[in-house]
Amino acid sequence: METYTDPGTGRPYAADPVTGRTYWLDQPIPPNLDSTQELPVLADAPADSRERRLPRPVPPPRRRGVLGRVIGGLVVGLAALFGLMLLISWPRGADGAGAASPSTAAPRPARPAAASTPRAGTPVRDGDLEFTVTGTRTARTLGNGLFRTTADGRFLLVTVRVKNIADGDKTFLWLLQKMYDTQDHEHAADLKAAAFLGSPGNLVDRIAPADTFEATLVFDLPDGARADRVELHDGPLSGGATVRLR
């Protein structure tokens, strides 16, 4: 039993922790009282004390261990560092007041003029690689027998001779190369289809200085679309060299 003092009358009373029922302590305690019996409520007890229930004990706050505090501090510190780096690298206008508005931002580069874009057969350079498109062909399927794949539209295969013009080894990444159709839609190189060609030099190739090799780039061109140009890259951040296909 827990004892309390009623704030309204100042009288002491007890409360059963199981049933929550209360009774006055300045009156006789009912006989044979145990925690499984319902306690009687005296008629002169205030209404609020008749229905009074014991408050649920509040468990003490769990203390975080040293490891938890260290991890929490690291997370907060990394978040603050990331925010500072983002603030420093945020683009600013000429007056330093922030990024330029959409109306004054630089427009997206237009399609290269056909007259100024090199045609297939003309060497072009991007970074430390020199590219020469030597031919193109189309196919509906690649591979043979059970090991074959079918294009959603038709496959465009572009043969490119790649030369390393740097003093050190260079890596040619097939999947960085792009093709654009006459509607200026970009098409990524098809990595899955290239695996059905059955020849090396289609995914990744390491080229020694002054060495040359041929790669076949594969693009899945939708029905009705016409290939316009390829954009060949030395690396993921390079500007690319454009070659016209028609």
C-alpha cells in the first residue's frame, strides 16, 4: 500500500497499487484486506479521490555510454563540416551575392555546327587520347547460338581507333562514350550488348604510350531514330571530342 495526502482536505489516504482504489487512513481499515480484493470507498470521500489512480512511475533516463557520445559527436561534426564545405563551394555571381538566377545562367551548349564537326575518318583528340572513327554498321542481334541478345530498336556499332598520345599508360573506358541522334537525344553505350561481341577492347583497355587499338562501341538506337554524332571521352571529367556520323 502507498499512502498519500489529499490536497483538497489534507486527510491521509492509501491506494491499492493493483486496483488503484483509495480509502481514508483516519477511519478504520476494512478487515481481511489483501491486494486482490477491491477496496471500499467511503461515501464522504471526494469524487476525485475516489477515482484517483496511481501515476505510472517514470523510468530514469538511459545514460548513453562513452561510445554512443563519441559517435554522436562525430556525426554532428561531420554534418557541420559538410555544411561548411557546401557553403564555401556554392556558386556565386559577379557581385558575390550567390548563384546567378535562371534567367542569367549560362545556356546549355548548343549542338555542334555540322560544318565545323569532323567527319568519320578524321582524327580528333580529347585529353591524352586520339580517336578516329573508322566505320559504322547496324544489327538487330549480337552474338550467336544461345549466347545472343536482341536490340530494343537496332544496334549501332561504331568502330573507333584509339591512340595514346601521352607519355604514360592510359585507360580507355568504353562506357564513357556517348551517341546523339538527329533529335539531339543522348544515348549511352550499351554495356550489356557489348559483352556479346566476343572480342576484347570493348569495356576497359589499358594503352601504352604511342600504342593504338580498335574498340567497337555499341548503342541501342530506337526504331525511327537516326544517329547524328558520337562524343568520345578520355575520362569521366573530360570535355569530349565530337565526330559526325552522317
